[in-house]
Amino acid sequence: MTVTLPGHALGTPLARVEGPEKVTGAARYAVEYPVENAAHAWIVRSPVARGRLRDVELDPTLDGVLAVLWHGNAPELRKPQDPELYVLQDERISYRGQVIALVVAETLEAARRAAQSAVLDIGEEPHDVVLRADHPDLYTPDVVNPGFPAETAQGDAEAALAAAPVTVDVTYTTPALHNNPMEPHATIAVWDGDEDLTLYDSNQGPWPVAADVASTLGLDPARVRIVAEHVGGGFGSKGSARPNAILAAMAARVTGRPVKLALPRQALFSLVGHRTPTIQRVRLGAGPDGTLTAITHDAISQSSRIFEFAEQTAVVTRHMYAAANRRTGHRLVRLDVPTPRWMRAPGEAPGMVALECAMDELAAALDLDPIELRVRNEPGVEPEEGAPFTSRNYLRCLREGARRFGWDGRDHRPARRREGEWWRGTGVAGATYPAMAAPCTARARRLPDGRVEVSVAATDLGTGARTVLTQIAADALGLPVDRVTVRIGDTALPKAPVAGGSSGTASWGWAVDGACRTLREGTADECVFDTAELVEARGNEGRHAFGAHYAAVRVSAVTGEVRVDRLFGMYAVGRVLNPRTARSQFIGGMTMGMGMALHEEGVLDPHTGDWVNHDLADYHIPAHADVRDIDAAWIDEHDDQLNPMGSKGIGEIGIVGSPAAILNAIWHATGIRIRDLPARMDRILPHLP
């Protein structure tokens, strides 16, 4: 048990305050809330990638069916900003797996059976689902997520590359990846009359979801309540309202009963977003000493016909290394595929694979230690914006990480160490993620027994947000943590932004700190604090977390399989508010990075337009046996230009760069450069020395 004194909660490894609720089963997730007379819904998904739905028929003898909704009879919706929410409104089928009907029944089993037996009259049309670099429909979007310019340029990169004594010109590809949170996307919809709607919904931001739902259903946002007190993971896929929320609300309105809808695992591969596949070309020009003279990074990705989502793949290159001549750009093609969305470190995770592996290739071409190459190209200010960094301890992470990892004395030439069946090698890669914050409101009020209740409509995806907010509140109030209760996950509470972009704690915590300090310093029994003006005045320029990843691998000379013996991350993330939850986030991201490097791959059948490995039996992720020795540490970094806590986000930086460290270690072990992820055995074995 962790004991904290008043004013000393932050920085201690406080256990999760909701832990007992979760392990005893008392914590309620979306479809576990008790509602009376609930009906159950099951989706019908398109079996074709493109076409038109003409009719839906159901066996009239099936028991328990209450309604079958499709575009021929579904309630009319208002066209939302996100077209994916415009469900069951027209005959057009835009990708395989799209919801084209919904069955509502007395029981879950009856709804599922009826949905599976539905007869669909579909006019199938030719489809195009393959991303390729020579696609004739490629174009440059205006902006990339969440609003960055699609292209940037400084100097004359082409001339500098032509004149550079040493150059690297490489193309890396990453496949589609899928979020797959433990708790699927799920909703219970309950109407009170015609205008008041409550959704118990698994999402990353109750207030943004309420706005989307209200707009789509034509309701006053004040009449829509979203409850998401406990959420079983999201990784970005629950960052906005998803079709399940609208479908459940429609079904509840039609049947006049509460309706429960949970998406099956297979549907998560198509309906809720995925990480787009990418084709990335990186070109580096350098002098004989390794000083970069030119950097270009061009990224190609895909989106759906329904909605343009352009991932910011090359944006990470704008922040990492100094070079007078530079260019980054993005191109996009709209295909008959599901819409990509956010997935942990969208853009940064795949972009850093290409950049950091290319840096490793440049180090090899120069016969230079890869850490030394990075040190020689450290910028003094933001390489493109020219803004000063509020803090940048990348070199400290590289050097301290190298010391702890045991890098000193490493022979940087490849294929030099073999022990029996195994080739051994080590690799390094940098890490970065922006330190952002969004406007938020929080309330603190004194209770009759002397305790304080703090309210903010934040969401805890399993990251420990509720616990860290309790610590922030306790220190601001000067109380022990057991005298503070934090309420989150409900639009009945003060307005809060989404849990995303590693900005949750910074955003919510800033408001909680302000509300609690105001309460402590005043005489009122209740105080509300809004950070909107403070966040706007602060801006986001020059604010980043940094880190370095180190990997030690073995590669079998017999099978080509890769074993990661050690994975270590060293980070500079401002003030670490809770070492226990922080370490959990770091190693969680690093484990996902291992999956990205070695295991995960959405395999698309071009003939059907379907992800053929759309379940957790065939979509491979790291298992316990794969995660042998994984650890994270951080330096003591102070940055007073961030927020009252001095913290930077930590939820995503663990996956940024860790795949590249593993790929670089595979090259060091074998001399084989894997440029098409994941590093499968069949991509290694034929080329082993």
C-alpha cells in the first residue's frame, strides 16, 4: 500500500484507485449497465467491397425478431461531418464489412441468428482496394491529420542530394494495422421520450461523442448524455463516435425499448478504423562526417471513398534532425476500403520506422556508429519552424540509454556475432511525440464530511487517468489521496476533450489543478475552472517528448525467426506524475512496437476486398513469451512552459521508434535490411548469411 502525505502525491507509484472495482467485477463497461426490458441488436455487414443494396429479406418464422432496419425503412438522419455515421441511409456500398442492415431481437442469440440468415439482394460492382505507388488517382491532400500542411519545403533538397558525397535513397512499406481493444465498441441506448437520449458507450471522449450523436440524430446536444465510466482500451479507434452509437440509438427509437449493441471482433477490422498502410521514400544526403545536408520524406497512404483521412506520416521528420535542405510530402488515394482512423501514434509510428531505419542505413554507409550520427545532426531549434524547444533532451536519452543498455564497445558492422543457431545484434532508434493540451473544464466541491469531490468528463482507457487525476487533485488541495474522489466519464460532468494525442493528463490535469487550487485558496464550497484561455495563450510550438529505444535480438540461422531478448526505452517526458502507471504506458507502447516490427499485418484479399485475418487467431500480436526483457526509464526533466504539473504525454511515445530499433538490430545481427514490415521469417530466411 502506498502512503502519501498531503501535498506529496505526485511522483509516487500510487496503485490504481479503481483497481478493486475492476478485479471484483464491480466496474461497469458499456453493455454491462443494468437497464430494464433491453432488446439486443446485431449488425449485418456487406459481403462485397462495392455495389448497391437493393433489398433485405428475413425469414418471417424466426422467433424473437423485433425489427430489421436497412436503408429502405431506417429513420432518417442528418448528414454528419463524419459520413461513417450516416448509416442505413442509402443503397451505396463503399467497402466490404460496411453495415447495411441491423436486426433487433428479444435476445442476443435471436438477433445474431436472424442477422446471419438475412438474404441480401446486392448489385455488385468492380472494386479497387490495392494501394500502390503508381496508382493513377494519387493526389496531394490540403492537410494531414490533425491539421498539418501536407507538404513542406526549405532550401533546394534535390540539388543538395545531387551534390552530397554520401546519400541514402530507400523505400519502406508498412501494412494495415488494427487497434483491437479488449473491450469491443459497444453501446446501450435508452430514450426518455423523443428528445432525451442516454448512451452507455465505450469511447475516448463523452463530450465529443455527444456532439456527433446529437448532430446526426438532430437533437439538442444538451439532451444527449454519454456515459463511459470505464473503457477497456481504444488506442485511437474510440476517439470519435462510431456507427454502433448511432445504430443503437436508431434501434431503440424504432422499438421503443433500450437496445444493447456490441460489435463482434471481426467487425472491428472494418468498422472502427485502422492504421493505413504506407509506402514511404526517404532520401538523405550527408557530408563525409555524417552532417546531413538534405532530407526528403514522401509518404503514400490510403483512405476510403466515404471519408478523407490523411495520416501525417512524414510530419515526424520535420522535428528530428537538422538539415538546411528538406522536403516532406504526403499523397493519398481513395479506394474501396474502410476508412483509416487514429491508431496509437498515428503518423509518428510508421513515419519513424522509415526515418530511423534510413538513418541507420546512412550510418552504415558512413561506417559510423548510429548514435554518433544522430548526435552530429542535433538541431538547436525546431528544424523547420525555427521555434526554440521548451525542452529537448534527445541526446541525454541516447547517451544515458546507451550507458544503461550496454552499448559501449559495440561493433557497428553487421553479421559479426553468431552463437550456435543464433545470429545476435543490437539496434537503436529515436523517439518523439508532441506535447499537446486542449481546453478543459473541471469542478471541485467540498463534501460535508471534509472530503473533496473532483469532476471532469475525462475517460480512463485503462491508462490510469483516474489515478493520476486523483494525485493532481490531492496535491493541489493539500489533502491525502484518500480524502479525494474523482468522477469521470460522463457528460453530466464538466466538459473535457478526448483521450488522444497523449494530451489527456495535460488537458484534464490542468483543469483539475486549477479547480482544486481555487477551492483551496477561497471560501466557496464549489469552484469551476476552465483552461481555454490559458491553453490558447500557451500554443503548441516547440513542445515535444523525446526518447531512445534499444533492442537486442537473436535471429535463427535455421528458421529465420526473430527473438527480441531485450527492449529498453529511455525517455524525456517532463515530470513523471506516477512511475507505476507511466512505466505501464511505456512498455505497453513498446510491446505494440514489437508487434508492428515482427507480427502485425492486416492481410487484404484483393479479390474480395476483405481482411482475411480478421480475428485474433490469425492477426498476430506479441504474446507473453515474446516479451522477454522489456523495461523503461526516464530522465529528470523540468519544463515550466507546459502545464502546472510540468508533464508531457506518455501514452504514445513507446510505439514511436521501437519498431525501428528492432529492425536495425535484425540488420546488425544478419546484414539483412527489412524494408517491408513485418519482419516475417520468409523475408529473412532466404537472405541469411
